[in-house]
Amino acid sequence: MWSRRTAVRRFGRTVIIIVVLVALTAAILSFQEIKLGNFERGGDTPLGLSLGLDLQGGSHLVYRALLVDPQTNEKVIVTEDQMEALKRTIERRVNASGLGEPIIQRLGDDRLLIQLPGVSDPGRAKSLIGETARLEFKRRTINVPVELEQLNQDDIVGVTADFFPDLLTSADESTATTTPEVSEPNPLVLMIDFTPQGAAEFQIVLDRLVDTFLVASALIEQGNSPSVPSRLDITIEGETQLRFEASPLTILQLTTSTTYAFAYPADRETGNVPTPAEAQAQIGLNPRVFFTEIQGQADEDIGLTGDDLARAFPGQNQTSGIPIVNIEFNDRGTRIFGETTSDIVLKQQTTGVADQIAIFLDEDELIAPVVQTAITAGTAIISGQDFTVERVRDLALLLESGRLPIPIELIQERDVDAILGEDSLAKSVVAGFIGLGLVLVFMTLYYRLPGLIASVALVLYSGMVLAIFKIMPVTLTLSGVAAAILSIGMAVDANILIFERMKDELRAGRTLLSAINIGFDRAWPAIRDGNVSTLITCGILFWFSDQLGATIVQGFSVTLAVGVLVSMFSAITVSRTLLRVLGTTGLTRRVSWWLPSGASDIPQQAATSVAQRS
């Protein structure tokens, strides 16, 4: 009889491979997280496996690329490169945010499916994914004069100075009053009578000024922006030149007339207000009137965007302690920012007016600080009234990862509760153990010693599959668990084919070792063809599910394919090697241990031939 040492020497290489695989499998599954340099696997899940939405909860989001940019109203042509860039940008954002590893795949030409297993803050996830993060820097010029060319001398009938009439109408109807507030400090008004066409043109200008004034005033009250309200500059050239500014809310229209009243300015030196006769003498009989709109602020594009950033990171204001975003420009951004701030400082020194640098994110103004000194070092800060520590961290992340190459919109959303996921996982584990246990019991009771060997191979197979799922990693879903359980049955099926062929060879009078070898060789074509057919089916399912976004089917196909490949190894290599090794031991004397239940017609020479060799 061959000794065990002879058997080990004969099959030593295969045995060593099996032992190494067992050790690797145990090591991989023993550690919750694996970190080797840049290689990281595992997490805060059972065995460190990557679990899908239905097993641990999370968010399922589908985004579609917009064909028209909502900010510029320009048509967007979605290309293959843009969708790939979009996918990479979103992946960088989510990975850096600590929300977990996203599962991102394309659906058709213009859609992305994003799954975030285990995410606890879906709102933050949607904000990080969907925010375009288009950062723009604009120069905000203060007090920009704009000539109102639509109002000329032909539109003015006459100009008079007199006390307020009894009834006036405010340009802002909500402030209409019979005793205007302006009449309290200064009862003298300058009344300009327009032609009907001139009055209509002036009313259009006045309405626009009122709207901008109210918006700016509201922002100032809220403290959200250092806005400067727009106003009207009036120049009267008569006997003397009279020039003053008027807030749009203080310009009043006489009821049912084309005449508008302006508060008459006091003397700049004495502060005295002239009498109506003195005022009329100043303006004369046929004065010329010029209107200039003083825009409180005008934003100018300076060609500086988020693409010119080299770095963005969160921080705190050293004085106030409020969260801020620190930014550093690249060479181009440093040059543009330095030139712009230097020009603003030069203007301030010349005119005394300090312009601002307005910072916008997706067309929303974040901050518009006044430039006090030239900034040439290429650094700046971004702050906002609603900035929190988390908002600053996310904003820095968005700027660092880059803006989305194309605008997108959320068209489908599904959230799975974590408790429901835990319940599904628990039931899946129970189902897996029950299925595996029943198979092990059946194989051991019916096929006896070969069945026990198959059970050992099956346990090793289960561990290897889980280890591969963890290393690849494969995201396990409910459908994936079903595929894994199905692959257990397919692994058992391969062993059954082998054992039945062994039984036939023993019945034909073969020796035990010969029956093992021939049984494996003759069962292999059927095992191979069946598994290849299954793998082809898995490939077809994967392709269609990838095109249609059917992640359930995709998870099933991947898990089943991995299970089939590992089952072929466990059945052909592990089971065969263990049977060969045991076939050279004294266990061959117990013929009944090697025969299936009920197989009593096997010739005894099959059991004794091995012993005769010794």
C-alpha cells in the first residue's frame, strides 16, 4: 500500500496550493478591513463585505444630463467623453466626502445610476452629486453711470419749482401717500412735466429702479450682501446748473398726470432750501434736463473661474471663528486676481470708490468683499452667511474635485431604510446557512466518505467565494445572495456527477484509484459544458442589465459567474486531490464508506485491489 508520505509527495504541489488558499481565505475573512498601501478593502459590515442597498439601506439615484443649460440657456450636446468625465467627477466627490464608495454606472447615452449603500444623509449626498459647482469671480464696480438716451429734451414739456401738491402718487404704489415722507424735511419740489410718450418711457425706467432698489435694500437689511442701491442723477441746466441724486422711492407722480415731483435739494454750503421763487429763478424758464442712471453696482466677468484654482480646503476665520474656504489659484488665476485687485486699489486711491470682488457659486452670490489691498500671492478666502462646518467642507470638496462638465437633474430617487436592510441581511444569512447545512447533511449521509470530502470542499468553496467577493469587491444584494446559494447547488451538482461516474467505474470492476481518476475525467466534459453554458448566460444577463440599469439582474449575474468559476475549482481540484490522498490510506479497506447508500452490487475487488499493491 502506498504510504501517506508517497501520496503527499505525488500530489504535494496541489495540496500546498489548497493549503495556501485555505490560509488566504481565512486571513481575508478574519480581518474586517484590509489595508496594504493604496489597496483597501472591507468596512463596517459583516466580514467586511460590500453590501448593496437592499442589505444595508442607502440611496438609489438616477440622474439625466440636461440638453439645455439652465444657467446659460445654451444647448448642450452630450458626448461620450463628457459622460465619462461626469462619472469620474461624481465618484471623486463621493469618495472624498466619506459617504462611502458609490456604485456608478451609465444608463444609455445621457443617464447615470448612482447607488450609495449605507449612506445616512441622502440630502447631503444629493447636494454633493447634483451641485454643478461653477465658481466665478467677477469685478463689482460701484456707482456706474449710465446715460438714459431714451429720455431727451423733446420728451419734456416744462420744469417748475413749487411746494408739494395735496396729492401725489409714489413710484412704488405700496408707499403711496397723500403726505409723502419727503415733504416733512423739504416741502419744496421740482416738478418735471413730460409728454405722454416721455412719461411712459420715464415710468419704465422708474419701475426698474424701484425693483432694483427694493432688492438691494432687502439684501442690506439681511446682511447677505454689501449691495449699493441704484438711483437717478438729474442735471438741470438753466440760469445756473443744478445737479442732485434722487432715490427712486422719493420720486412721486401727480395723480392722473404726466408730471413727476423730485425733492428740491438744499444748498450744499448753507444747507438752506430756497423759496419757490428763488428756485424758479435758478432753473429759468426753459432749462435743459439730463437724466443719468447711477447703477449701484455692475458685475464684470474677469475670466476667473473655479478652473483656475489649484487647491481648496476648509478653515476658520482667525478673528470671528466662522467657517471659511481657503483657496489657492494656479499661475493663471494668480495673475488675473492680482491684476484685478491692483486695479481696484488704484481706482480707490484716485476716486475714493472701493470696488468689490463678487464670488458666485452656480449663479448664487456667496460673498462680495471690498478690496482694500492688492492680492498678488494667489490666495483668497470664501465665506457666506449660511456657512457651517459641514457646508464649508463640502464646498471645498466640490471646488477641489472640479465642476460638473455638464448640468444634470435628478429624475429618480429611492431610499432603503437601514433597518429593512438589516432584516433582509439577517434573513439572507439564515437562508444561506440552512441551504448549505442541508446540502452538507445530504452529501454526507448519501455519499458517505466521498460526500464528506465534497462537504469539506463545499465549505472551502463558500469561504473562497466570500473572500473573492471581498477582494474584488463584489457588491452583494439580495439577488446576489440568491445567486450564491444557487451556485452552492451547482457546486454540489459537479460532485454528484463525479461520484456517480466513480460508482459506475467501480461497478465495472475498476480499482478505487482508477475509478476516482476515470470518474473525474469522464465527468469533466459534462461539468465543463454545463458551467460554460451558465457563464455565457451570465455574460448575456450582465450586458443587458448594464445597458438597462437593472442592477438586480447585474448583481445576480456577477455573483453567479464567480460562484460557477470557484465551484469548478473546488470540484475538480479540491475534491479530486483529497479523494486521491485518502484513496492511498487504510480507509480503502472499508468498502461501504466509499459507496453511495444502496450501492451493494459493487465487486469486492474494487476495495481489495489497492491493498494487494502493497
